[in-house]
Amino acid sequence: MERKAIACAAVLALVVGVAWGKDDVMGRAKGIFKPIPGKAKALKGNPATPAKVELGKMLYFDPRLSSSHLISCNTCHNVGLAGADLQETAIGHGWQKGPRNSPTVLNAVYNIAQFWDGRAEDLAAQAKGPVQASVEMNNKPENLVATLKSIPGYQPLFRKAFPGEKDPVTFDNVAKAIEVFEATLVTPGAPFDRYLSGNRKALTATEEKGLALFLDKGCVACHSGINVGGTGYFPFGVKESPGPEIRPEGDTGRFKVTNTAADKYVFRSPSLRNAAITMPYFHSGKVWALKDAVKVMGSAQLGISLTDDDAGKITAFLGSLTGKQPKVMHPVLPPNSDTTPRPLTN
């Protein structure tokens, strides 16, 4: 199915190119991409309110979600570092190294699903995963709820965020609050967004040439839509398998979720929004230079050897996807009480 999706996307890109005319780069781009909106996306079944967003922000930054009281959501998805952590793979409880690179949380609300293998359908489901993973926060829902209930300052915040609920301090509500906060972490106003809105001068000549190459070479088969990616699942190694240092043989991707042979080494395509500042790259985090990542994708996915000049132009275009970074003031968190569980140290 994933290979069929690639073929369909490639045909779509070709049709759009023919319809607009190959030289009309802006017209072709408008048919494939969309600008990031300036406001948060509405979430199905989880309406945002100021009280819920504020609670979600506090929980996002609170390390007491982890059993050690050291690791917060922001540890691996640092909003001051483009929603990532500048590590090859995430570092969690007891300094354990996780198996995969931490994807950026910025604009993640526009992805088809969360995690590299898409095992979480939305941001709320994703928020529950790291809390319970032994290699990450190493906590249990009941322990987390007990901790939050022991902190007097959280009780009124949960009641305000979830009015009418008899017992609002629940694991589900923790995830819902974090989800609405994370949905605000978007980066509109990138040069490429201004270009898509009709401002031809928003891209430099080199960036526009890079965009044309991005369209013509077939990169849009996996990286299209509002997030310039994040829209589907694709094999990593369509034409040529990357070396094991880039695609570790033991990480079979979506196969671990579906147990379907066709899903071996299949991953959700990452968003390329802010790619210039969310290094390192790929689920292994083994490639640090964006230009090198572009060349790897050329050979692995497209079966072509990109010249330094072409790779440089595509890399320049990807730089135009860096949007206005969210400015988030670190919240003052409510203090412990005498009954708050002590942190685990091992």
C-alpha cells in the first residue's frame, strides 16, 4: 500500500506540473502545499479553552510527570530548540538512550499520526506513551495521578480546565491538556508560507530553484501538504537501502505496530517544517548535516545521485521552511506537599 501511495503521489505531482506548466513553480507549489495557519488547529473531541491550554503548558514543563521528577515533555521536545533535543536518540530515565530520534513537537498537530511508526493516532495518545515507557519517564498512570493530586495547586487548575467533572485529575485529562497546549506550538510565517500566499520575493532565487528541484526530482511524493511531510507511511529505502548506520537493521519501523511484512522499514514521513534547525536527521539521528540528509534521500528514495549543486539548492529551499518560533514563558509550577511521592532514583 505504501509503494502505491508513493506512485500515486508522484503521478499527482506530475499532473499538477503539467496543469500549471513546468516553469510556473509558484503555481505548482500552491497545488501541493499549504501555508501554516496563524492559529491553533481545532481538535476533534477536545475543545481548547484558555484554562486547558494553561494547564497543558504547566504539565508539559513539569518534570514530576516522570518517576524521577527530572524529565518533562520539554526535555526531549524543547520549545526553545525548535521542539527537539539535539540528540541522536532521546535520553530518558537513568540516562538510558532511547531507540529513536525525538521528532519535533512544532506543527506536530498537522501530522497524520504521532511517533516515527505512527502508533499514536493523535497528540493526546502520544502524550501518554513517554510517561509509561521505562526508557523515558518510567512512570505509571496511577502514580502520576497520585502525584498530581498530592500537589494542592493543581486541583483548582484541573477543575477550571475540566469543569463539571467530579474527579478531573485523571490520566486522560493530563493527556488532553497537554494536547491542546501542543496544538498551539505552530510556526507560521516562514518565507515559504509567504511565497505560497503570493509573494514571489519571499524566496531567494536559489531557494526557488531548490523548490523547483524538490518538485521535479519527486521529493513531493512523500513530503507534501501543510507540513511538507507527515502525511503518510513510506519505506525508508524505496530504491536503495541506506547503510545500517543510518537505518539500523533491528528497527523495522511500522512492522512493530502492524506485524505486516510489507511494513518492514516503513516509517511516517517526517515534516520538513523547521528542518534546518531540527538536526540530527532520520529516526536514527545519525546524520547531522541537512545537505547530507538530502543526498541520502536522493539515493535511498529516488534512486538518483544528487550533485552538490542540486543538493545545495534543495537544502536552501528547506531553509525557507523555518517559521516564526513560538515564544513560551516557562510556567511557575505549584510546589509539592508533605504527601507528594518522593522521586525514584533507580
